[in-house]
Amino acid sequence: MQTITGKDIHAAAALLQKEEVVAIPTETVYGLAGNALSEIAVSKIYAAKNRPSFNPLILHVASINELEKYANVDATSWLIASTLMPGPITLLLPKKTNVPDITTAGSNKVALRVPNHAMALSLLNECSFPLAAPSANPSGYISPTTAAHVFAGLEGRIPYILDGGATTVGLESTICEVINGAILLHRAGGISAATLSTLTGLEVKQNSNITTPATPGQLKSHYAPNIPLVIGKIEEEINKHVGKKIAVISFQKNYGKQNGITSFVLSVNGNLSEAANKLFATLRLVDEADYDLILTEIFPNEGIGPAINDRLHRAQFLHK
Ligand code: TXA
Ligand code: MG
């Protein structure tokens, strides 16, 4: 199959109408979209990504007014949706029967979000169905933040990539669920726990069980590059690994070019959003070059910092 990259929203909609899959931009990462109500389209998504069938997909809709077509929305979830959507947040809700089991991998809950990206919203408005879209990477690899990243991973496996430029958030959406009067955070992302607790007045609990997660995609080996990644105090770690070709990925400090080290600074000014937005592209760049080791550090635990730390921890586990 030939994979074409372009900006033609009508062409993308026509392919989706024919139960084909199309890679689409969102503000977080690129998604691999298909008609969420079509078992044929959804099975093509799983096949193209080589995604295990037990890992359910997020439904993308054009506006919060569509949430109730596919799920039962409680008052607190509605407050979150009406305040933070469109945006980098996904709500896990009790599903309605029109959502096929294959889309939720048999679960009676469905994950729903409204992406904050003009091209994605135009496309959703042209489609008469919601779009199921996992990140548009081969299962287990780093999520794509540009159309070129998608092409590198899925060339020949999908017909079309809708190019909406580089994503602006750069990490996947926050996934949360309102349950028993609290908020369960299934995945850290662009919306922080602090934002959710301030908005709702509820306690936000971490779902930290990453070996048997309630969101099956939160397996430890996710987001992994092909070379080992070590998180620690960078100066100490450099001394432990003398003689190796090391890529240092740091928040603010430049470690220069010394003894086989190359320094990649994610935000000279210490801006966590900028760092988050550069993280995946930098991991890819380093992974494609000839390093023995990636060395990185814990990022500040505020704003999108916990989401950065979460992705770094998962990237420690090699997927090959
Ligand atoms: O930012 C995002 O959320 C991106 C863009 C493309 O929208 N999508 C994304 O999808 O990250 P994916 O499939 O890579 O991650 C979705 C996560 C997985 O961990 C999956 O297990 C979980 O959401 N999930 C989806 N539906 C679920 C459900 N019904 N129950 C539990 N977990 C669910
Ligand atoms: Mg993913």
C-alpha cells in the first residue's frame, strides 16, 4: 500500500467513510483514526499498529455535545468536559451499547475526548461517526508528534497521513475517571492533577498499578526507544558510564560536548511545556543516532512535569 501525506481533509474523510484508516493530527500526538462504530475499520487500526487486541481505543468527537451519544456522563465528568474540552484530556465513562466491544476491547467503559486541533475538528465535523484513534505509532514505540514520525513508523501500512504540522502539547492526553466521589488518574498528561482537583474539589488518586493497569495501554514497556535509558543525577551517571557514547537529555542545563557526551537541552528557560513538547522528537532523534546510552533526569513535579517523568520511566523498559 502506498502511504500519501497531505492536507486534504475531504480526502481523509472519504477514506474514513470507506472504513479505511487515516493518521490525523491532534494537539497531543498524532492518532491513527478509523470509524469507531465500524468493526472493520477498528480491526484495521489494531492490525496497522500491531496493537494487542486487549488494549482499548479512545473515541474522538467534535464537541462535548456528542459525549452523551456514546456514554453516560455524570455531573462531575460533565464539569470537567465543559471546562477542559477541547483539550488534552480524556474521560473514562460507562459506555452505551452503540460502541462496539472491539473498540473498547470488551470493556463496559469507553474513553472519550475532544481534540483541540482545528484540522482534527474539521475532519470530525465532516464524519457522521466518532473516530477511534490510538497514537499513530507501531505498538510499543515512541508516539509521533509530526507527520514524518508517522510515516517513519507506518509507511506502507496506511493509505493517508493528514499533515497538521507538529503537535503543540507533545505528550498524550491525561486520562481520568470520576469514581466513588474521587478522580482516578489513569494517565498523566497535558492537564495536571492540580487542575482537576481545583476544578472539581475532589481528591485526585493516582492509578499507579502499571503492571496490571486499568487502562491496558499503560504497560511498562510503552514509549520505549531501542537503546537503554537511565534516569538519575546526570553528573554522577556520566562518571559511571565512562567510555560510552552518551546522549544526555536534560531539562535546562547544557552538559556540553565532552568524553563522548552529546547534550540535548529540552528548555533553556526552564519551561516544562516546551520540554514536554520536545521530548518525543528528541528521544526519536537520539534513538536513530549511534549512542550506547540515553541519560536523563527527573523533571520538576508540577504542571506537565509528572507526565514527562511518567513517559521517561516507561522508556526505561526496552521493548525489543
Ligand atoms: O492524546 C491522546 O490521548 C492520543 C491522541 C491520538 O488522542 N491518543 C492516545 O491513544 O494516546 P492510545 O491508544 O495510545 O492510548 C490510549 C490509552 C491506552 O492506555 C488505553 O489502554 C486507554 O487509553 N483506554 C482507552 N480506552 C479505554 C477503556 N475503555 N478502558 C480503559 N482504558 C482505556
Ligand atoms: Mg499510544
